[in-house]
Amino acid sequence: MATVQHPFLNECVEARAYQFSALNYCLSASTLMVMPTGFGKTAVEWMVMANCLNKENGKVLLIAPTTGLVDQQQRMARAMINIDENEIITYTGENAPAKRPELWNSGRIIIATPQVIRNDVQNGLIDLNELGLLIFDEAHHATGNHAYSQVGKLMQKDNPDCLVIGATASPGSTESAILQVANNLNIRTFSISKKESSLLQAYRVNMQITPHYLELEDGLKEIILPLEVHHRAEAEQGHLTSKMIEEAQRRASIAIQRRDTRGYNAARKISNLRRVHILLDLLRTQGLKSAQAFVDRAEEDGRSGQRGTNSFIALPSIHHFRNVSKQLEELHPKPAHVAKLLSRQLKDFPDSKVLIFTEYRDTVELLTEKLNSIEGVVADRFIGQSGTGSRKGMNQKQQLAQLQRFREGDINVLIATSVGEEGLDVPAADLVILYEPVPSAIRTIQRRGRTARQRDGEVHILITKDTRDVFVYRASKRREEKMYTLLDRIKTRGRMIFKEPPKDVLSDFSVIDGDGVNISAVEFLAAEKIRLEKLFPLIETVIPEIDKEKEDDTTSDAGGVPIISPAMRRPSNQMGLESFIGNSESEPKTGDDEDEKLSEDKQLKSKWNVILDGSQQLIEKDDAAHGIIQVDHREASTTFVAHMRSLQCNIQLTHLYHGDVRISDRVLIERKSSRDIISSLVDGRLLSQCRRLLAAAPRPLLLVETGTGNGHAVHPNAVLGALAHITLDLGVPVMMTQDAKESAHFISIVAKREFDLLEKLATYSLNKKSTADLQKEEIDNCISAANKEILSIINQQEESGPLAKRWNKLVSRQRVEVLAAIPNLGIKKAQLLLEHFGTVAAVLCASQSQLAKVEGIGPATSDNKCTCS
């Protein structure tokens, strides 16, 4: 066996020509490496790592989607890379955040999950500029807002010159999905290896794929019939799909938002219809027990407060189904067929390992129980981490332990959900059973790739006749066949650059062939191409060229019917497209001239793109808020933080006791989706949260993301009433946005305004202080003048100052009020008495006769005053 020679590789890496061909591209530019499962993408990754370590370009970071893959990659890298094994570290959520920076600094090869890398980069705990190589294993995840995409964009921002390798067997089933992966990871070229290639044929193992079409039993059809009748009665169309139900739900949500009372009833009916639709799918494709578990869970949810499920449980067809199916055993043919396939495999090959994939955890539990009753079978489950209620998932440690048990043979049957589709490197997995087909070509390839990795294997796909299984299976086959066609189309259309790599990139690699002779990697690759092309000639479909003489002929071969050209069908004065093409006779152009002009156009376009990108970055930087925006650490995994980062906002993830975003000591924002508003309103948390928000900051804000509207089982008036109370009674403003992206834009604007205001206040405060120092003498003069006026009032001196005038008015008003308090005297008469006597004391000491002399004061009034005194 020929082996690869390199200073940083151990001598156990087998030399394969197609891997060197892929390595050629990977070392020349950031590359998306597409290679079928089982052909050794990881070996190419090791060689790229070795080259990076040899060049001392920086740290190596390999990102894998699951902790199982991270553990596996570390174990294999330690065996293949020739450095201290302590320098090859794992970096996952299992490591405490406080210890991760030290761990990062100690590693030369870091193997991590994307979420941890994203969070630590955003928190400033690690620096991506330290990287010389970034590898995305299972790179097809880099779409949408997946953590892969976010890490890729952070890398483009912080370290755009870093070499990036994306490795996958299934880049995407549409052209836009493939290009999205390439753009998110800053990919510059593709390396495509096909099973049909001569270089791969020598290492190809036999994978036998067998679909099994199963007929539903009559007893199960009788149980399904009443549910189908109800299903058809609720809809005008006989055939309903999930997409149609989602569209109906969207329209009902719009009606609710418009306060149309019909929308609320429609949403409830559509919700019931959706559950019946799921129940029918389970009965047809999974089995009776899985369907029963679904209904039991709906009843449990209804008891725990989700009133929407109660109407579903109360449907007559559901009530009938529960009564009929209670005492029945499993009627679906799939569980029995799985047991039959498994028994046959273990009988023929007792040491076999078997992987069974299914979409539903209920089916996992059913199969685990059923298969463990078969002699020689030790089956266990492999599921994800999420759990609800009494249904618990498997944490990272449990998943790793389960994989190790399967690898070591403690269990020989692993029943997995989608979490087991990627990266399980179990060479002895001789049999894979797909309990149902999946519509995604990527997932189909990943599931199937768990077998026939180093030796022949079998894949069995269970398909229930006349059900969704049939359509899904056909769709997945079409999408898979289309994948390589799309890659070729991207290449031919020039959507990506496909340049031949430089000839010297493999100069550090050599090969010791089977005879012990040391040759260069380039020589080995060239010799293997010649040898394998002779052994496995590639059969290509030859498309015959059209005979130009026949093309120019105006008559057809069949019957002599004349062919009317487009020019003959047009009016004489109308030009065709050919009129806009340069005349080849008058302006001859060679192929070299055209290529040169195309190259110039590309260069000019590239320069304009650089200028536009730079201008956009300057605009965004100028518009960005320059202060620190504190965001609660629980928002780290949301798209909101990624959008804030893209707007050049300075984000600090921290623990906030109240709210989700704190812009300053004044401004605190609670961010909620429409679903969060409904759930917190139902369980009574909404108002208490708003009260705490109000107490925690002078300027609180409730930010609600309305989304597209999914319809909720709460009357709109209840929501509007709660928002009215929050706004008018509590005084907390409410702001509506469409989604996380719009929220990020709004908060960035709020933050910029707040930071500008704080800066102006700080400047004003400094200026005000200096002005006071300069005008100290004038202020002292004002204080002195006030002192003089107060002394003049005390000494009853006649002063015309504003304070004295104000004092006199106040004393006069108080004197009138004192006298007016005497019964039957009133304000008018009190004023007359004060004008005559001058003071309150003089009035009270006056005799009756003296009082009677005052104009407007009669004997009765004076007698009343004397009586009161």
C-alpha cells in the first residue's frame, strides 16, 4: 500500500490519487470539497492541516456540527497528525466559558462545535485572526442562519485571508443553496469528485440499495377510514398537503390581525386539521403505536394548560380511534419487516452492526422494545438533546458514550433519529435500514453513507404503498440525481471560478509506493491517472454535432415541408437578436481576443465590487452605534445578535437580571416574539415582567416582533387589552417590528441616538462647569444682592426688589385669608377692614363703634365680629 509522506503526518495515511487531486485545489484557494461518503474527505483534511502546520500559518480550527463528530475527529487527528496529542483539543459547550480562552491558547489544532465558536467570538474571548486554516466538516449546513453561516461571516469580517475548506458529500439540492453555502463560507473554487470518476473506481465498494414496498393491512385501513372521512369533510379539496395547511394557517393569522372574528374560529379548525393530518401520516408511515403516542401526548398537553389540544381530543373521529386502537397490537407492516431484515442479517453475519434511521422518537422507542426481544440483538437508541415533559433527550456525554458502545460492539443495533445521520464512522455498519424515505437529498446521502465505507454494505428503504412515502422517495431520488448536474451547471455558467491550481502546491508531499520507492506527490498523481484511466475508462455520452449544411437547409427531411426561419416570419422592418451581434465578417475576433475582453470585464467588475463593498462598510461603520450594547447571554444563539454584529454594533453578551438589551443606564429593552407575548400572557408573567422592567430603568421599552403570524389560541382583544394596560397604565412604551433583522436595525438606531445624547450631555456638563468658574464673581454679586434684599425685608425697609414685592403680596393675601375665616365676613369685607386698620391685630383690637365707622361694615357685621372675638 502506498503511503503519504509529510513531516506532520504519521506514516499510516494511504496515498490515493483522487485525494491528492482534491488537495491540489484545497491548498490553492478556499475550496468547497465535494466527495462521496466513505471515500476519505477526512484524509484530505489531515493533509491540509499538516501543510498549515508546516508553513506555520497559524492555528487550525475544524468545526463539526455535533459533539459526536467533534470527539471522533479529535480521536482520528491524534492518530494521524504528527504533533503532541495535547495540542489537538476539543472546544465545546462541555468546557466552562471561563476556561475556554486558556484552552484556545494551548491548542494548535482546535476541533469545535460552531455555536461555541460563534458565542466566544462575539464575546471577545477568542480571536479569529490567529487562524491560518478553518475547516467546515459537513459544510452543507452553512445556509440560512445556521451557526455555520454565522461563523463563516464572522471569519470574512475578522480574517478574510484565512484559507477555508468546506467538506461535504451533499452540498445542496438547488443551485441557490449550493451558492449560498459558497458565499457564506467565502469559497473561491470547487473540488468535485464523482463515484463514476476513474480515480475513484478502484476504491469503490458495493452498496446495494433495496426499496421495500409494503402494503397496509386491512385492519389498519379500517382504523384510518373514519379519520380520512373527517379530513376530507373539513376541506374542499380531497388531497391536502402540509404546505396547503400552512397557507391556510397564514391566512387565518392575517384575518386575526385584521380583527376579523372568523379568523379565530378558522385558526382553531386549521389547528385540528393539522393534527389530524399528522395523525394520518403516522398511521400510514410509522405505525399504530406511534399514532397512539401522539394522541396521548396531545391529551397530556391539554391537561397541562394547552387548551387548543382539547378540541382536537374531543373530535368524534379521534374519540373513535382511541377506543378502537386501545386493545390492538401493532398492525403496521414496517416493524415486523425490520425484525425480519435484522434477523436475516444477524443469522448470515452474526458480528454485523446495524443502523436504523427514523424521523420520530416514538418509533425509536417502539423499535427498541420490539427488536430487543429478538435473540442476539442488543438494540439501543440514539437521539438528540431536546426534551419536553417526561420525554428526555440524550445529553452530549450520553451520546458519546452510546457511540463508543456501538463502536466497541456492546450494542449491535443503533436506532437513531436525524442526529445520527452525519459523521458516524463505523466501518462494520454492514446494514442500514431507513424506516421511511426523507425528502431531502442531503439527508438521504448522509443516511446511506453510514454503510459501505470500507467494505460492502446494504441499504434497505421501507416504503408504504399509496402513501406519502412513495412521493418522498421519488423526490429524493430526483434531487440527488440533480445535485451533480447543478455543480456542473455552476461550473459551465461561470458562477464560481474553476482555475487549475498551481503545480507547486504539493511540493511538501511525497509518496512511498508499494515497492518502497519514494516519489513526489505530483508524479504519483500523474502515474495513477494514467493507470486508473486504463483500468476504468470513463464512459461519456457523446452529443453529435449538428450538420451546418442541414441546419441551413430550408426544407425538412420529413415530407419536404419547408422550414420557415424566424427572419421570414418577422415584418421586413423589424430587427432580430442577431442584428445586435457584431458582424463576424467585418469585425473578426479571435478566441484569444474574446477571452482577453472577458478577462478585462471580470477584472473591472471585481474592482467595482471592491469599491462598492468598501463604501458600504464605511457607511455602515459611520451609522453604527459606537458605545457598548449589553445583550443577555440567552440571546447568543438567536439571529438577532448576528444581525446586530452585521450592523457593526459593539455587542457585549452578559447576564441581565431584567430585560434582554441594555443600551445605557436609562434605556432597557425587553424583546419578545408574538409567540412569547402569548405564552407569557397565558401564564401570567407578562405584566410582572413589565413592572420589573419599569423599576429597573427610567426609559424601558417592550419590543414585539410580530413575524408573519402563525395564529394563536388567544383572542386578539386579550392581547390588545394587555398591551393597552402596559402602555397606558404602566407607562411602558411598546414598539412593533417585523422580525429579528428589523429589531436589530431599530435598536442600532436607538443606541446611536442614545450614545449621541449622552455624549452631548457630557460635553455640555463640562462646558457648564468651566463657564461657572469663569463667572464666579458675577454669581457672588447676585448672592450678595439677594442677601441685602432679605435684610431689608426683615428690617422693614422700603425696597423695590422683586423678592420684597413678592413677600408683600404674600403677606397681604395671608392677612385677607385670616380675616375672611370669620363667619359672615368674607374676602371683600376683610379687604375693607385691612385697608382701614392696616393690620390683622388692629382689626381684632378695634371696638364695635370703630368697626361700624368703616365704609361697607354695618352694625350687624361689627356685632358678629365682637361676638366671635
